[in-house]
Amino acid sequence: MDARVKPGHDDEIELRLSANARVPSMSTSTHDIEEGLALLPKFDANGLVTAVATDVASGDVLMVAHMNAEALAKTIETGEAWYFSRSRKKLWKKGESSGHVQRVRELRVDCDQDAVWIKVEQLGPGACHTGRRSCFYRAAPLGQTGSVALEFRNADKTFDPNAVYSASDKKPRG
Amino acid sequence: MDARVKPGHDDEIELRLSANARVPSMSTSTHDIEEGLALLPKFDANGLVTAVATDVASGDVLMVAHMNAEALAKTIETGEAWYFSRSRKKLWKKGESSGHVQRVRELRVDCDQDAVWIKVEQLGPGACHTGRRSCFYRAAPLGQTGSVALEFRNADKTFDPNAVYSASDKKPRG
């Protein structure tokens, strides 16, 4: 879905697909992408941008997933987080089976517009399909070489995923 | 580099490459990956995991980039952020040309170990190659359909990228 040619160091003419205006292609410079105010997402070969959801209250990263053009448009339109599941190859609304909807307080794009950061109000007890508030419940000790033993951090389960997700939704992440 | 087979909903036997122990392949279950304390990164077809760097003081997302096995190992070993540049196809240490090193205070992995979250102390005035503290200096208004006009947020430049980066390092992001 990405018709854009990877930019060089100069402002080369590029083709890219706009998720938003649904214009099949348009000429855009690196300057327009980085300094402009048009939403010009740089989708990868699979038509996806990376999406990082942080908890608007704590600042913690809740999850990292992906959005295709439709998920990004729906997130902007509805103010609730939609993603594209790479494993299930389908659009999904966060919380569609669990009820753990993410209300988006702010959506930002990065300099080259291949990543989206959403600050969310996480409804319900958590975002992670394993039953935790955040997907990032393990840390790697630093300053080590060789084999690394992770350590649990904020890893207590806040809900029972078997009670919340149906079998087909057991892996709702991207 | 990823020898892992995408898991189903059951604990299927999988093959994956450990960045850390450098074991060519090992059998690992979904339970081990999600609930275990072994670092078993799920590299994509290009040998990369997504890396999100947040400012340990403000909680803001500074940048989203990628790490290959070597970048991840070097980050863990040195406590400073290393990435793999997809555009330049090379390992790079954040700050190697700008001096804007990221001291890692904590490194976490997500449930399926295909994403890393590092909380960093950002040395120098900023992380973004455009001269801002964060790469996420534009927001999309919510509740809109059709064409979206971004708005600048915390977009003041904190340094002159032309003075900091050499021509070959002008696009140091992943």
C-alpha cells in the first residue's frame, strides 16, 4: 500500500499514499513530511505504521501494535483506538471483546510519519491479553553480557484473560 | 534471522533465535515467551524488534526505532541505546555523531517479545534529527473525518540539526 520511495538526504520527490485523504498518490518532499501539517503516513510494505499507546495518567507504555490506513482513520474519527492485527490479518477495535476500550486523549505522529503515539485513557483493568495492565511487565537487567534473566515488574494480573477473551480473540494484539 | 513460527492460540512448539544467548534455534512455547524470564526476542523477517524510547523524567515518547540482535545486546551490555537503521542498514549508537546519547534507566520487553521499551535519560537538547527534543511534535485533532490538519505540539527546535549532524548522519533514525 505504500507507494512512497524512501527519501534520500535531499528533498526528493516521493509518492505516498495518504491514509486520510485517500488520495492514491501525491508528490511530497521530505520537508513536507517532517515540517508540514498534512497527515501523510508512511505505511510500510504491509500497509502499516507502528502505534504506541501510553497511559495518559501514568505515562507507562501500555502496548505497541500497528495501524493500517483504516485503523488510523477510525482512531482519528472515533477517538477510540483501532488497530490492525498482523496475526489475524484484520482490523480490530481495542476492547471489542474485552470491553477494555482505549479512549484517545491525544494522537501524535513522528517526524517521518511512520509511527503514531496515542495517549489513552485505558478503560477496564488492563490492555494486555495476558491479563496485565501493560504488555511491558518484564525488565532486562542492564550491564550484562551473555544470558539475561528477565525480572517481573508490575506483573500482577489485573484480570483473568480466559474470562475476558473468547478463544478467537485470545491473541488480539498486532 | 527469525526462525520462529508464528504461534497459534495453543502452546505450539516454535523455533526462535535468541539475540542474547546467540543460540541458533530453540524450542519455546507461547507460555515460555509470555510468562517466562528468558529473553527470547521475536525478530521480524528483517531481524528487528520495535524499540520505543521514553523520557524517564517526563514520560514522553522521544522516538520509535528498531533494534537487531546486536543493537539489543549492546544496549543491555552498555546501558546506552543502540539501534539498527533500516535506511542505512547499519548499527548505530544514539548520539554517536550528535553526542545526544541515551542512558537507559530501564529496558522492558512486551508480552510476545517483539517490542522493547526503554526509559532513557536523554543527554543533550533532544532526540530528533529535526532538532526537537521528541520526534512526536505534531498532533492530529480527533473526531474528524476527511482531511486532517496536524497541529504543532512542543515543536520548538532545541538545537540546530545542521550544526549537530554531518551530512551522512542527517537521517540517523531507524
